[in-house]
Amino acid sequence: MIVLKSPAEIEKMRVAGHTVASVLDAVGEAVRPGVSTWELEEIADRMSQEAGGRPAFKNYRVGKHVFPCCLCISVNDEVVHGIPSKERILQEGDIISVDYGIQIDGYFGDSARTFAVGEVSNEAQKLLDVTQESLARGIAMMDSNHRLQDIGSAIESYVLEHNFTVVRDFVGHGIGRELHEDPQIPNFGKPGRGIRLRPGMVFAIEPMVNVGTHEVKILDDGWTVVTCDRSLSAHFEHTIAITENGPDILTLSS
Ligand code: MG
Ligand code: MG
């Protein structure tokens, strides 16, 4: 069941979304060679407490696995759900995907960005640019003239045009009082298919894009998702409300 949000609820989600953007801004500023991913986690942990919210991923449970941190940090061939660590030191040329969510006053915000560590290869930079633009192409479909699969179709066609692949095993989602609500939103699809989009729907759209195969696997830690061919992967995500005037991105930096 898709839960529609009132304008007042969307304003509450904007508060959470603004905090999410502030945390990702601060983490992005701290990204540089020599920094451990744990140091980035400490920034997010402190800012989560200052915001008076509940970090969305800390203690998130899937089966017997409990996620231990505020941030998911996924480096290079890691796609999503990487665990911050004092041993993981960023190197010049790495790319680092940072995913963060928080619940404030009952409502969630969820967003991700992939950052370059120092100078990166042309291919890595192209991957970041294409993934970010694919998210924008998906968001541009979010109005009452379009249907659900138009979002994934716009993302996938842009990615394929640039000879990268879209991860199929992980998808975007509705968001509100729950971190993950209906519907699931694959980053692929057929134009004109799926439910009609309506004002009051709020979705987290999150393309994960790989340089090589779209196939991914989960490591023995139960969380870290990597590309099967160990090629680079990038991830961008926003929380977006559909309004009478089209998409309203709730996780933009001010
Ligand atoms: Mg996320
Ligand atoms: Mg999400």
C-alpha cells in the first residue's frame, strides 16, 4: 500500500531531508586521501545526535545481521551497504559512496552521494557524472503525467547510452514514517508501465551504476555488496515528493 503524504507531512520530511543533506555536505568536505571511513562515521554520528534524530541505518536488521553504523560507506567496487572501519583508509583515486538517513519527528530522509578522493581516473569521473545525471533523469519523470516505470526507464536508458550498467538487485522505495515503504522502484523499466504517479507520493530514488557487469554479490560480513567483476560502482540518491507542480527534492543542500 502506498501511503500518500499531506503537505504538512512533506514539510516534516523536508526537515529530515535537510539534516541528511547537511551530514552529506560535512562528510564530503572531510573526504580526502589518508582519512579512514570511521572518521566519516564519527562526523555523521555527532551530527545525528545534534539534530535530535534517530540514524536510520544504525541497528537496522536484516535476518540475523544488524548494521552497526550511521553511514553506509562503499569504496570503489563496493556498491552499497559497506561498513565504516578504522582500517579502511581512503587513497588518492578512490571513489566513495556514502549513504545516510535519519528519522526526525517521526519522518525519514534518505540520500546518497559518491565522492572522488583526490584526483580520479577519467572513467571514474564519468561514472560519477553519469550516475548523478541518471538520478536527475529519473526525478524529472516524477509528476502526475507519468507512471512508475517511467522513472526506472529514464535512469536505465541514460546509463546504457553511456555503456555502464544498472544494478537490478537493489531498488528505490517509498519513504515516510517508515524508511522503506511501498512501492519498490527499480532503476529499470518500460515506459508507460506501472501505477500513475500522484501528488503526495514520496520516493527515495537511488540508481546504483557499475562500469562492468550489473551483477552483484554480498560479502561474508552479511552487508557489503560488491560488483561480481570487481569493477567500479557509484550510487546517488534523493528523497523526492511529488507535488501538483512536479518533483520537490527534499534532500538538497541549502
Ligand atoms: Mg539511502
Ligand atoms: Mg534508500
